[in-house]
Amino acid sequence: MNYVLFKAILTLTFLLPASTFVFAADKIPTPPTAFIPSSPVPTMKKPATKIFSFPSHKSEHISAFAGKISPILSKLYVTPEKAKNVITAIKFVTEPADLVFIILIGWFLLPLVQLPYDKLYLSRNTEGDDAVAEKTVTTATPVKVRREFKATKLYFYTHLIAEAGRIAGLVYLVDCLAIALEVLGFNVQNHSKICAKTIYTAWAFTRINGFKKFLVARAFRYNGPDEKRRKRAFNRTHLVNNIFNLLICGGFISTLLDVLKIKAGLFLNSFFAVGGAGTLVLSFACKDLAMQFVSGFALQASDKVYEGEVVRFGNGVNGSVIRMGILETLVKHDGELITAVPNKDLANQKITNLSRLKFSQVTQTLRFDYKDADKIPSIISEIRREIKESCPRVVTDGSRPFRIFWSNYGETSLEVIVDVRMHIPPIGDSFFEGKQEILMAINRALNRLEVKLLPLDITAIRKN
């Protein structure tokens, strides 16, 4: 009991001053105004804490995809109300007369023009192809037959206008799609104009490219009987066409940048700011590539060789040229091996074009025994007569060498040389057939005289 009373007194002793202060705080008199200082009493400030400000919308956040996919999907979700708004907006902007005009020009103009032309074409050619061919053969002047619609200038211009109408229809469709996206909440204010300019620019340069092909083919066209000239004209057309393709591609890119009002500005300035060092590095890195590129164009424009021709270069490479590229040339040898030769290695090489030669040479050395020395003159005359009679490809009119002579006293045999020319180039099966005819003629002449040739191995044995 005494212990409990002592504990209670001790507790009241510790709690009394705090409770007295708390209850007495309300009874403290307010000091008069005269005693209040004019300047505020300085107070301790808490350190400022940096509070993160959230954006007003999720799409304004700096993230790439976080929180941006769902708003797009919600916009693409088309409710009946959104569909009604889209249809109303498209009806407000479009005009039915515009659509009818575009459809007529793009899809019905060509059949409407072709129909009367075909009727007139059939009425002018009711006799049929057989009758026209018979008239062409029997009469001195050829019969003039009207060309088909697709081969006329009328078709070209009509097809051009129809293509323009179809492009207009495509642009109209893009405009309607832009209106629909704008109603759904997407910001596509200038995208439809950009698409329209891009489409029309691409179409215009496509037509320019087609007209370029027509002009180049017409400038280098050759319809004569010479097949080689036709092939050269085709190769020259291919080269000029590639050069104009590069020019048109560059013009298309520059025009597209100008139409879309794309300014390189800072990018080009930054690029050219390091141009000194960049040019130095690129000049060393692309030196060989540039040399091959220039050499390829020079080789194609030089008219020295074309694809399909058989050539012999000064560095020992020979064969048929199967492809002349900008960087390398592919040469096919007789053994079906294909060698890729860099154009820079062929730039300063001597080129012998065997396909363009009109004559070829056949040389053969005949060896006879010394006991047949008295028969050599008759052997020569008999070989000469046999070659002239049985080898029509050999040139015997005196315009080219026709040599059959006793040429040398060998160590073990007498040597007679046969050196003739043929009217064919030294390539292909025709050359080997002509050479075979010459060898067979020599053999027939020797059989009639009952003279035998000394083989090379017997000559070598006698020499040893």
C-alpha cells in the first residue's frame, strides 16, 4: 500500500509542471502593439524539396512508347458516332461531280477513244491478213495497213491523260483518308498535301524516264542487215540509258526535296564543317572504287568492246566478254572459266577485238624426209592447187597472203610452211571448220603424191 502511494506521488510530480504550462498558455496576455517590432521575426525555413511536375496528358511524356499505344488504339476504335462524324465530314468536303469526272477520265476515257478507232480499223482491213500479204507480193508498191490502236500516238496521249486521272483518284482517296483520321483525333493537317506532291512528282519522273528510253532507242536505232551493228547499237543504248538514269534519279531527289520544302540546313552545315577531314578520309578509302567506276564508264563508252565479243587484253586475259559492269568485267574462257577483272586493270591495256576481225590466219609447218627433197616442188604445187579448189573460205585473189613455200633445212627434216588467210574471224566453230578443210586438203595432196609427213616425235628422236 505504501509503495503504490509513493509511485502515484512521483508520477504527479513529473506531470504537474507540463500540465500547468499547457493550461496556462491560454491565459498569457497579448503584448501591446507598441511592443511588437516592425520587422518580422526571422523564422527557420525548411529546405526546399523538388517536386516532379506531371504532364497534363500521357502522350506529352518524354517516353517513346510508354502510355502512347493505348490512346492510339482508342482513337482507331470506331464507334457508330465516330463513323457518322467521319461520313459527314467526307460528304461536306467532297463533291460527287469531282468523283464522276475523275472516274470518267481515269477509267473510261481509253475505252471510249479505242472503240471508234477499232471499228474504223476493222472496216479498213476487212480483207484479212492473207489478202493483204498477197497484195504486197504481187504489187510493186506495198499496201499501207492501218496500225493497231496501241501502236499509235493517239493511244500514247490518251493513256497519258488516263494515267493522270487515275493518279488524281489516288490523291482524292488519300484526302478522304486524311479527313477520316482528322475526325478520329489524329493530327494530319499537311500530310495529305505532302502525299499528293510526292505522288505527282514520282509519276511525272516515271513518265520522263519512259520518254527518255524512247528517245535513246530512237537515236541509236539500227534496223539494217548487219547484226553486229545492231548489237553495238543496243550496247550503246544501254550505256547512254544508264547515264541518263543517274541524272534523272538525282533530279527526282532534288525536285522532291524542293517540293516538300525539306531544308538540310544544320545537317549539311555540320556535314561540311568536318568536310576537310572527311574528304581526306574518303579520298583514301574510295580511291580504288572511284578508279574502277570511272574506268568502267570509259570502257563502255570507248566502243572498243561490247558484251558477247571475244577479246584479247594486253595482260594476257582473253575470252568472251559476258558482262561489262561499272566496277568489273566478266570474261569467259574456252574452258568455261569465268574471270572477274577489275576495270582499273583494263583501263590502260591493249585490246584486240577478235570478233571484229574480217580475216583469220592459218599457219602450218610441214616436215619431210631428206630423201623426198626432189619432190618438194611438186608437193608445193599440189597443195596449192588442192587448197584453191576445195577450200572456198581461203583468200586466193591476191588481196591477202597465200604462201606455200620451202622454208628451211632443218637438222633432221625439210620444212615447208603453209600460211593462208580465210574470210572469217578467228573465233567460233566456223574458224575451226575452215582450218580443218585446209588440213584435209593438205592430206589429200600428199596422198596423191604418196609422200608422208615426219611426225614431231620422230624429228625429236633424230635430233637427240
